[in-house]
Amino acid sequence: MATQKLYAGVKLRETRARMGLTQKAFADKLGVSLPYLNQMENNHRPLSAAVVLALAADFGMDVTELATGDAERIVSDMKEALADPVFADNVPPLADLRLAASNAPAFARAFLELHRAYRQSHERLASLDEALGRDDAGPRSSPWEEVRDFFHYCDNYIDAVDRAAERFAAPDGKLQDIVSRASMLLRDKGLRITIADAAEIRARDGGDLTISSRTAPPTQRFQILHQLALVTQNDLLEATLDLARFQSDTARAIAKIGLANYFAGAALMPYRAFHAAAQEVRHDLERLADRFGASIEQVAHRLSTLQRPGLKGIPFFFVRVDQAGTITKRHSATRLQFARFGGACPLWNVYRAFETPGRFIRQLAETPDGVRYLCLARDVSKPGGSFNAPVRRYAIALGCEVSHAKGLVYADDLDLTNARAYEPIGISCRICERPNCHQRSVPPLERKLKIDPDRRGLLPYDVS
């Protein structure tokens, strides 16, 4: 099999800029000529084996980072944006998208931001009566989407916050009783913790912190650690928010809650201990939940964050959907990227999880690009704790490419070599290229349709 050439011009330029080196000095350290370095930095030539070894030896670079990054997810996001009918006659070829994502990622992100502003302006015009006369009627990014994209392009891994949580949970390398320590630290800060029969998950009133007794123990622990982050890690959270440069105070406030949640999850499941345990039990979610006192959803989400340089876990995707098919949480460290707008593919097993509550559903799936995945889905309904309280129903999915499937206990009795065992799935109908999908809800925007009134197949049209 031919070895795939490695183009990493952006990573090279970022490394050189971080070290404060000129191209000439950087080329000397790598042992290459100045023209050769220039060609590599502009992705005109691939990295040689000697350059990769020099980066690892002289600059301490995790060489696995050279083959990863934002390029694939940027290409996926641009492809979805260009499926908008406004680009119907001007869709660039896929090769151009990959070139832009690799050579000019900042420009590609600016394009995505512009398209998002256009969409929101279009939606505002659709409800013009409401928008007229308002001071904030101009096009702006949704704070929620802005925060979602912040975590998305950070690979859902925030190194400084993750390491701070690990230092708290295992100061000497051994796990501590973190909830007791957190409670003591909060008391030292003047906050008394009470577990009481309250409708809210938590509420601060003066010096009191009330945690609802109606919630599950993992949720109670998580909320105590969340509050600990807000009280004791405020400087770290604010510094991280300064670097993110959000466009509005609302986005910054939402992101701060997200960072506190991140600290809570990372403290409940400290990186090194959790990484080792995941490998030991072969990513058995129930055993990990029992060992760390966490919920199934918390464990699945944490597995998707194991992207620490030099100690990466299996690259997973993680998603949570509601019963209407709306994606409420999404992250992917794999080549599978979720639709930014609308729901996901109805052929995906995550939507069948609602039919079999309390059970894991496995699926071997193949996307239109030929990549195969092992997908795991389960419902995570959350009772309100009383007869009149609403039940929140969600389903979560966790998955990885089949090349990593042997590291999961869920793959043990599956025939990974049988091509017919893989179900065809897509990202969303409007950007899916499969011509004969029996579950297609809308035509693909990038393809022309053929209509024959005298012929009717699975669909009332043929996709050319």
C-alpha cells in the first residue's frame, strides 16, 4: 500500500513563529535548504521523514499532531455552507476546499463566519416585523453557536483547564476524595453545601449552596465541582476567555459555564487515571462510570476529550440528540463531522436508542467517503424527581473509526471484515451524495434532479 504523503505547512509555520525563528534559522535546524522549507510551508512539497524526525527530536513535537488538526472539519463545514442555494452555480471543487483549509485556515474560518452571518440575516428578514426597530437587529453570530464552535475547533480539549483539574483531583498522582475536598474548599470560601429537596439542581443564596436531592449522585458531584471551578479557578477561566476573544458578553458568559463544566468533568475523571482505566477496561462505559462515580453521558463526553498531546486516547466522536432529532451536543476528533444546521442522518443508530431504553445499540456504519465506523448509542433519559416534573429524553452516540474498534469491548463479536455489515449513513440529507437512499428527506443541493412522471422508484426523482 502506498504511504500517504504528509502536508503540514500550517503546522510548520506555527512552530517557527512560536520559536521566533526566521525561515533561514529554522531551515538550518531542520537540516534542509531554505527553498525546500519554503515549499513545505506552502504545502508545495510534503514533509520528509528526516524533517519529521527533526521536529520530534529538536522541538519536542508530537508528530501525530502533524497529521491532525482542523483541516478535515473545516472542509466539512465549508462543504455544508457551500450547499446553500446561494452558491448553486459557483461551488468550488473539493480539491480547492482542501487547499484552502490546509494553506489558509484563517481565510476559511472567515468565510464560515461570513456565511453564518448571512444565514442569520436571512432568518431575521424572515421575521422582519419582530426585527424592525430593535437596536440589535444587525447580523451577529449566535452566542450559543460561537461557543459551540470554540470548543469544536479546540478539539474539545482545553489543556490548561484539564491540567488544573487533574492537579486538584490527583495532587500527588493518586486519586483523592474530590467531593469531600471540594466541599471543604467551598466552606473555606464561605459556601455551605446542603443536599435538599429542591426543584433546582443548584442555587446559591448568600453563603449557601443548595444541591437538589432529586438528581442522581453523579450529577450532584458534578455540580459541586462545577461550583468549585467558578469559585477557585476564576482567574484561569477568565484568562482562557480572554484568549478566545468572544464577540459578545453573552457568548463569554455561556463559555464560562462551559469551561466550569469542563473542569468538573476533568476533575471527576482526571486525565491520566481515566486514560489508563479506559484502556484497561477497553472503553466499557458502564465500568468506567462505576469506577469514577460518573454517569454514562459524562463518561462518553470525557472519552471524546482525550486529545492531550503526547497522551492521546482513541479519537472518538460524541453527540447528543433530542427526540426531534436536534443535535444538542456534538464533537468529533474523527473524520466524521456533524451537520452544523439541522438534524443528522436518520439511518444512524442514535435515533433507534429511544426505542430500547437502558440498552446499548451497536452499529457498523460507512459514510459516503468510504470511511467505516463503529457507532454506539444509548438513551439517557433524565427524570425530574417527582410526579409532576418533566422527563428530559436524550440519546447519545459515541463512535470511532473501525481501525480502533479492537480497543473497544463493544466490537468483540462483530464481523468487522464483512462489507455487507456496514450500514450506509450520511451527515445530513442536503449535503449527502448517496443517490438511492430510501430515507432521504430532501434532495442534495449540489446535484441536479431528473424527474420522470412515468416512473417512480424509492424517490419521486433521480439524483444525477
